[in-house]
Amino acid sequence: MPLLPFFVSSRKRTDMNITISEDQAMDAIVATRPDTELIDQAWYVGRREQVLRQVLATPRASQPATPVGPPRRIRWGLVAAIVALVAAAGLFAQVLVPLGSPGSPQTAQALDRLAAAVPARAVIPDGFYELTVYTESGIAESDSGPHAYATRRSTWTAADGWAWAHQTGDDPAYYIFRPAPKNYDLNAVPADPAVMEAYLRARVMGSSSVEEALFEAVKATLIFTPTPAATRAASIRMLANVPGITVTENTTDPAGRPATKVAFVDDKHRPGIANAIYLDPVTTQIVAELQTQNGQPYYTCIYTERRIVSSLPDDIIKTLGADRIEKSIP
């Protein structure tokens, strides 16, 4: 394994040439990575929002044209502040820079109309459950190559977000899910599109691009039925600032039902792939999801039932229990 030169300076010697391996160099780099829990503690949501609003509210003309005090001290103070912010939170480039390129006025107006239609009342009354039934079909990759799959899932969601589910078809199982993950739960921040975008850009992961992750996070927020009306509306409006978003009104979903289609395309990172959600134009609830590859369906999800029920079914209680404990039973 090749060795790398590593230079260290000290007061007694101007420089010292130490040879270390690539593994040692990599370990040293990894060791400098900040702990994510400490980042969350030091750069909590309220502080992010406050800094963002201060930056956005500060007019350029109000900044002093010449520094006050010794120039060298101010320059190094500014550098130190930037370095401290990056080291402590890793969020300088993500939060303080302009939040993406604005979408077209037509897209923004269509999203605003959709957001305005969000019902103000709570979707799930306390003490009740929302039963949702959906079917999924698509192509899954495995060691033996791609194969088709199809499932049907019934989910009973309580007002606090806990959910009991039974899946049939491929990979049958019973589940109890805890409420939406915090990193993607926009209920944790004020219902303000700009604040939501800053919050998500600092946290989202697992997608081909930040913009795709923003789309997926909003989709998860809209699927999560207990999300308050104000949060649902603000998350929809937030998409107006995400490149690659298009809106088609007065269309139909893959099942032929009236819907508004909100799609995301990123030809740079995922050429040929299009992700879309279909929302009921009256309730703004998601009625279908569709992913296509080169124009052909690759993943389809169709919601076939959504209604309020007063209790969990007997077989769900017998298999999973009624306690709020996350579990999975094949």
C-alpha cells in the first residue's frame, strides 16, 4: 500500500515529514466528522429558522462599506465564524445560500391553487383511525435480476400517527409503525415554505439529488394523514421553488380518477426517470403514485380505499396488539 507524506508544524521545528498509510489518512479524515446528534443539539430547528430569517431580512445596503477596527482582525474573525459554523453544523452552504432556482409562475400558481384546497379540519378525529388500502406493483432488483412484484396493504392510522398494517401478496406481513421519521416530518418546523426548504435541505438524504429528496419528503408528509392542514399547504407551496417540478391540473390518475398530477424529473442525475404523485383536487390527499422509466411504468401505487373507522379489527389486535410498540411479524 502506498504511503502518504503528512506534514506537521511546531514551534521548535518549522516542519516535520511523517509518512502514514492511506488507511491512517482516511481514519484521520473520518475522525474529524462531527457527530450528527451534537449537530442537531447545537443547530436546532429554531436556531436555523432564526438565522435564515436574519439573513433574508438583512438588506445589502445596510452592510457597512468599510470595516470598523483593524482590518486584519475583522477578516480573521469572519473566517473563524464561517469555519465554526461549518464545523459545528455542516450547514452553511445548504442554509444560507439562496434556496434553489424559482420555478415557473404557472407551476407556482397551480401549486398555490392546490394548497388553497387543503381542508382546514383534522382528517382523523381523536379516538378514531383512518383506514387506507392501496396496491403496489412494480419491478424489483435482486441478485438474480429484475422481477415483478405486487402487494396489497391495509393500514389503520391513529390521530397521533401510530399505524397498524397488514400486507398481503408478495412479502406478506403485519406491522406497527411509529409516526413519520423526524428528519422528514415537517410538523417539526413552522408552516412556512422557506423555513421548510431550509430544514429539509439540511437533513434529507438517500436520493439521487437534494431536489429529488425534497420531492420525496413532501410526498411522505402528504401521505402522513395526521399532518396539520397548514403544514400540508405550506409543503405543497414549497415545491414551487424546487427545479424539476411540473404540475398538470384536470388530469386523471393511473386508475382513471380525476386528479392533479405533481411530477419531478431530474435528467442530470436520473435520466429517463419520472416520479409523480396524483392528488385528489378536492381533498388534496394522494390517490396514486407512479414512477416511469423511459415512459414505461416502473412502480405504481393506487389508493383504493380511505375512510374513518372507530376501532382496530380483531385480527389486527390478536396479531399485533393495541399497544404502541413498533414491530414486524412475517
